[in-house]
Amino acid sequence: MKSFKLLFLIIFTFGLWVSEATCQEKSMIPDTLLRDIHSGIDTVVIKAVINLSSSRFSELPATSRRIAIMALMLSEKADWYKGRQRALQYIGLSWQKEYENDSAEFYYLMAAKEAIGEKDYQNAGRCYGSVGLLALNTAKYDKSEEYFNLAYSSFLKCNDSLGMGMCMLNGSQNFSSRGNVAMSLRYNYKALSIGLALKNDILINGALNNIGVALLDNEDWESAQKAMLLVYKMGIRSGDKKAQAHAMNNLGIITQNMGDTTASLNYYKSFLALASDMKDKKEISLAYNNLGSLYYEQNDLTKAEDYFTKAFLLVKEIDNLSSMSHYTRNLSDVYLKKSDIQKGIDYAFTAYQWADSCESLKEKVQALKNLSDGYERLNNSHQSLLYLKDYLTYNDSLKNSENTSSLQDLKIKFETEQKEQTIKLLEKEMEIKESRLIFIIIFAILVVFVFIIIIRLKNLKVKASQSEKALAEAHLKNAQFETDSLKKELEFKNKELSLAAINLVQKHEFIESISLQLQDSVKQNNDDQKTKIQKQLSFSQNLEKERKEFQHMVDLHRNHFS
């Protein structure tokens, strides 16, 4: 199904590739990459081809396009969505770089369809945003708004805050171009809020710049000047030359309206230098036009004509009909002021034709006014009245259009508020879900914590029980040891008592023996017997002394003997 879907696209792009190859520079694809392509297709090879296209599109858009077409065909053969989508985007970018807006839009929308088919809402949003910017740059405001809304919806689906912020920023420019300052400010403040939340300098600088422009449109010069100076400082800090350039341009407009022509001239020249450094033809042409307007106010018509002409030639290169009409009408103003009436009329008529081609009612009205004034100065009252009639008719249409636009803006405001309410509800639901999730996580942590405490208390209780048991066992062992010691002591005492008793008996027997011997010796008066008794007494005393010494040794070493 996908093959049939892209069949026409591949045939068409391949034809473009072949036709361009005959009149443009070579694609400069490295030989090694070509060998990889011929040997087999895989995503690594396709990525390499796409990266090569990316590196070429700024300086060599046609070369970049041919390489991207090759990547598209390889991706189709490999049935790789991401490769197809990126290749289509780079083809669109290359056409945009050459100011072929219709071709760029075609490929961006093809890339968006691919992305939507794969539910890649982020890339779809980027592609829709690119189409919206193309429409905005060509003053197709309704179309621009439609695609910015599609981009915003896509970013909302994938919750891409940066993408939504960029849509708000671009949408504010749309409202500013329509003259709806209130809605422009509203969108810018939302973009600024998102930028501050994301700490994104591009969003912050862009929103502050647009807020300054809105204040400028309200002729609040001092507030606008403060905003633009802040944008410039932030642009320098972040290295954003585009932000610096826009700040310089707007500061030039502000100081010009405040009557400080010297400061205005310096700001415009700084803007021109930055735009030239960026090689942005549209911005350079705007700088030339603003310098021309400044010199026109000072009646330096030669310089004014020179700068208006330079501005016109640049926008002609990028085929921006709205700007071409505006700058041509400025040249008409110069020639009418120089009293070169016919040339002024010719330029006014050309401006009218381009305004009609791009359906710019505002430019058409201004061109008709110049035509009416020019013919009146040529004393051609009939032609002057015809153009005056058309001028009044279109001017009424412009006012009605502005009224209709206001009603449309009110409708948009209502729809925007509804979207905001939806977003707030979604955010509230997300907050509730997050709160529930946080509660569940905290509850789970508490449960785990309590469980750990219970386990630790249980372990401590077991350890305490084990300690008590060990202590009881130690006390029991100690008591048993003391009992055993007392038993041994008792046994030892019993032995001592037994020995003492035996000793007493022996002493008693000895005393009785001595007593009998003494009685006999007294009776017989026998000296030998007395000597013998004395020896026995001496021996008995020595024996008693030795027994006491032995007993003392036993007492000292009782444990050993027990």
C-alpha cells in the first residue's frame, strides 16, 4: 500500500533529479558511500545519505535535493519510515531555500502525512509548522493559522512543550500581521511563559521581540524600546544573531517614530550588517526598505530611491509578491514626491498588479490611492476619479475585512480559551495522577520501612533472648561450679576432721602410754626409762610440728589436692 502511495512522488522526484543533474553542479557523493549503496541497503547507509543532504542544503540546495531524493528512494526500497520522512523534509527545505514555496509546501505536507501515519506527532507538528511559516511569509494568514493550529494539535498529542511554544510564537506573528495586537500579545505571553519554564532562549527572545513589536504597534514607544533592548542583550548572551537583528530593526523603527533620526539610522545600519552576516535576503531587503523610509522622511529622495530599489531587487529574487508590491509602492511615493508623476503612476500600477496577484487588500488600497493622486496631478480627473472610486470601494472592503477579522479573532479567542480549558483539565488530570503516584510511592516506602523495622525488632528480640539464655546458662554453670567446689571443700574438711580425729586418738593413746610409763618409772625410779620417755616426747613434738607444716602446705594447695 505504501509503495503505491509514494509511486507518483518517486517518479516525479526522480524526474526532477535527472533534469536538474544536467544543469546543476554534481552531487559530490563519496565513492565509498556509492559502493555501500550498490552493495545493499540498510538504515546506516540511508542515514549517511540523509546526513550528506543535510550538510549541503544551506550552500547547495539543488545538490542537497538530489541526494535527499536518493535517500527517499532507498528508504522506500528498505520500507523505512524514518528515512522517507526525513528525506521528504530535506527536499522541502531545499525548495524553501530556493524560495520555491509551492514545491516546499508539497513535500512538507507529504512528510507530515508520513509522520501522522506512523503516529510520529512531533515530526508532523514540525512539518505543519513549516507550511504555516511559508503561508505567513506570503501573507496567506488564514492558511498560516490553519497549519499552526494543526502543528499545535500535533505537539499537544506528544506533549512537546517546546513545539507548542513555537506555535504560540508563530501564531502571535500571524495576529500581529493582521493588526490584532491583543491576541498577538496573548500568544506571546504564553510563548514567553513556556520559554521561561524550559529555559529556552529562542522562545524567550522571540516572545520578547514580538511583545515589543505589539507595544510598538500600540505606539507605546518607551515600553517597546525597553523590551527591544532586553531582546538585544539576551540575543548577545545566547549568540542569537536573528534576535539581535530583529531588535536592531525594531529599535530603529521606535527611535524613528520618537524623532531621533541619528539613533534610528545607526540601528538600521546595525540591522543591515547582521542581516548581511546571516545572508538572509528577506531581512536584508527589509533593512534597505527601512533605510529608504528614513531618508524619504528627511527628503533625501536620491538615497531613498537607492535603498527602495535595492530592497525591491532582493525580494524579486525570492519572489515575495507582498513585499514586491510594498517596495514598488514606496518607489511610487518617491517619484510622486520628486514630481516625476508618470514614473510614480507606473510604479503604483505595478504595485497594484502585484498586490492583486497576492490578494493583499491593504497594498492594493495604497497603490490605488497613489494612482488617484498621480492622475489628479496630471489633471486627468476622469482617470483619477475612477481610481478614487476603486480606492474607496476597496478601502471599505478593507474596513469590513478588518471587522470580519475581528469577529473571526473573537471566534479564535473563544476556541483558544476552550483549548486552554482542555489543556488545564489535562494538566489537572496529570497532576492528580502524579499525586496518586507520589502517594503510592510514599505509602510503599512507608510499608517497606515499617517491615524493615519489624524485622529488625524481631532480630533484636531473638538476639536478646539468645543473650538471656546464654547468661542463664553461664549462671547455671557458675552455680554448678560453686556447688562442685563446695562439695570438694566439704570432702576436704571431712578428710581434715578424720585426720584430726585419728591424730587425737593417737595423741590420747600416746599420752596414756606415757602416763603408764611415768607411773612405772616413778615406782621403779628408773633413769633409763625416763630418758626413753623424754626421747618419745621429743619425737612426738617433732612429729606434731611436721604434721602442722604439712597441714599448712595442704591448706595452701587445697585445689591441687582436691
